[in-house]
Amino acid sequence: MMNNKEKHVLGISGGKDSAALAVFMRDNYPELDIEYFFTDTGKELPEVYEYLSRLEGYLGKPVLRINPNRDFDFWLMHHNNYLPSPRARWCTIKMKLKPFEDWVKPFLADGYSVYSYVAIRSDEEFREGYQSNDENLRIKLPFAENGIDKQAVINILEHSGLGMPEYYKWRSRSGCTFCFFQRKIEWVHLMKEHPEAFEEAKAYEKKATEHGSPFTWSERESLDELSRPERVAQIKSDYEKRLERAKSKRIANPLRTHEEIDLDELYGKSKVCLACHK
Ligand code: SF4
């Protein structure tokens, strides 16, 4: 017997790729009743909420906020006040993946096939972690299947009128204000753009190190050290040098007018969290 119980879901991270995917799906598959959702850690940039509202306007429907039942402070305490890190990513598990699983579980239990649309682009490798253990939770990669690369994503957002999220002017990815995947130059930018969020991150770090946390937010130095004027100057100067080098190497391509040199190009690809950084 055919199973007509289908649910289509698309996670918005606050980043450009998932926003562009939402636009792409609305414009190309209007027959699908897609439910858009955002798992809110409560530690997001204000620009993310502003962008979500604009996206809702374009989509003509709300983006469901899925809030974890416990906040960051609870989970931090639960982990002995040890900060999350690339080696201990409890934040993603507890505050992004688990709330999503809890949300779809009742549908799966009720016999639904859940199609989850994920914004892996055609110029990215498909990474593990997006395969589901439940055969009725099916992962779809429309960008990879349709040859949509980074420039095409930017084009989709520009043509829709949404443009890029504001924070891309100073930061390369979405995610929590204090995400440990940030480069040092992004911490410097956070300090300038959102000094109160930087101070909050510093306070979490101080408490964590007092409790013996082996991790600081940024590798091998505390935010206190990173924010000293001489260190800030060093980080900025290193960034400028990398930028100059990258610009001089770049072969001009008139078709890719809007492509900017991003931090991956300057510092090499770093690990990202697909639940947060898409
Ligand atoms: S954005 Fe970073 S800090 Fe936030 S949940 Fe994702 S990995 Fe953790």
C-alpha cells in the first residue's frame, strides 16, 4: 500500500546556504508543503534573527523555532562547566541535533516519511553525519543534485532580494556568537561588532577555566589574551597579509563578480558544524 504520509522539513541555520535552499525550494518546488525550522541555542547573533524575519517574509510562512528544552547554561553545568570544543561538541548534539530528533520522532512513529532538505552544495563534499539511521527519515541534497555551487547560492540570494546575512561582512559563518570554530580574526571582529557578546564569552571561559576546563574558546589562548591590543594588532596584520596574497593570486573572472575572498581561502578549510554553519 502506498504511504501518503509525507513531511518535508528544511533546517535554517541563519547562514547563507540554508537560506538560499529555502528560496530555491519555494521557487522550484511550490507544490511541496515544506516546514522550515530553526533550532535556537539562545546564543545567536541579533543579525540571525533579523535575517530569519526577512526570510519568513520571502517564504510567506513562519520559520518554526525549535528551542531545546534546556539552555546553554544548563548544558554547560551538566558538562562540569567545560566549554564545548571541536573534540567535545556537546553543544551541537544537545542543542541542535537532539531537539530536531525530538521534533521529528512523533511523525516517524506515526508512520510518516520525513524528507529533510540539507544545503550541501555541489562544490562541497558530502560529509558523513547527514545519513539518518531511520529509513523513514530521508536526507535530500537539492543543491548537490542540481549543480548549485557557492556562487550560485550567492546569486539565488541576490536575485531574491534577500542578499547575504549582514554578519557576513565580518564573519564567515552562522552559529553561536562564541562558536569555537571561529578564526581568531572573527573573534577580533566579534569584539568590535558585539562587545557585550564577546564579554559574555570571556565570562564563560573564565568560569570554565576555573573549573579546570581543558578548552578555551580559541585554540591555545584565552579571550583575555586574544583581546590584548598587541595581540589584536598581530591578528589583524596577519589577516591583511593573507588577504593581499590571495588578491594577487586571484585570476579575474568577469562571471564571478560577487564572489568574495572568504576566510576558508585565507586560512584553509576548517571543520564546520553542518547543523549550525550552513
Ligand atoms: S555554532 Fe558552534 S558553539 Fe554553537 S552549537 Fe554549533 S558548534 Fe556549538
